Amino acid sequence: MALIEITEQTHDVVLDLKYATNDNFTGEPVYAKAHCYLHEEAEALLRVAIEIAARQGYRFRIFDAFRPSEAQWKLWNHTPDDEFLADPRRGSPHSRGAAIDLTLMDENGEDLDMGTGFDAFTPLSHHGNPDVSPEAEKNRLILMGIMTTAGWDFFRNEWWHYQLFDARRLPTFSDTSLPESMMA
């Protein structure tokens, strides 16, 4: 399998997998079990980003990574908004293990101000939106600088979303592809 598990111990990140909790836009858990996976290509780029961030005194808090196709359908059925969600008929970069949702934390483990929370489906979440504070804009640019230097592409509508370039070349994975189900 091309998916690699990301853990706090193996990657020195904080996992805050929102879709395994009620703290997401659906208001209920989408995943039954909190696991974090990335395609092997994306995992390699994450390791580079982690090194760059650490040199600058930052760590990552990860909100989501691989999302089984079944979960993408649950999200889409709840909020079919292609400004912020990939139509599961085309396949999401998340369902390919090729996308990650994250933020930066400072040396005290505090999240940097990014102007909105994760999954705020509003134009305020767009990169370059001048209506966020200068501090939030600076923090978004720091995050983007780290991620793009590490080789990631960004999604202009979501400051937290990064993905492999040409992610659609990879196959989508369902929950049955995993060593332990996230959905059941």
C-alpha cells in the first residue's frame, strides 16, 4: 500500500483530527477512529516541511490528511459546496492521500492566528484575503512559505489545505484499503 501512517511520535506533530470529533462543520464525527495517513510521496514532503518549520521554531497541528472515499461522500452529502469540498465523483486529493489540512504552532504549542478557524467556509479563509488582520496574513504567508518550499501546492480557498501537485494522477482509496478501518 502507498499510504503511510502519520503519528505524533514518528513525525513530531500534534494530531487534532477534527473529523473524528464533533468539532467539525457537520457537528458529528465522520471517522469512527482517528488515524492519519498520507500517500508515500506526500509523507516525504511532510517530513521536509516539518524540518523547515522546526528550524523556524514551529510545529504543525494536523486537522486532516487521508480521507476515505466514504468520508468524502459524507461531507459532500452534508455540504455540497465545490468552493470548499471536492465532489467525490471526481475524487478528492484527500481521498488519494495527497492532501493535508494543518496549521502552525509556536514554541509554546499555541496555534498561530490565521484569521479563521479550520473549515471556515467563507471568503475570509482564502489566501490573500485583505480582510484578515496583518498578523493573520503574515502567519498564513509563513505557513505557505514553509509548505511550498517543501514542495506542496496550495488551494487558494483554504489557508489550511496543501496537496501534491497533479494529485489526480493518484488513485482514490476507500476505507477498506486501510490496515484498520477509520469509518467502522
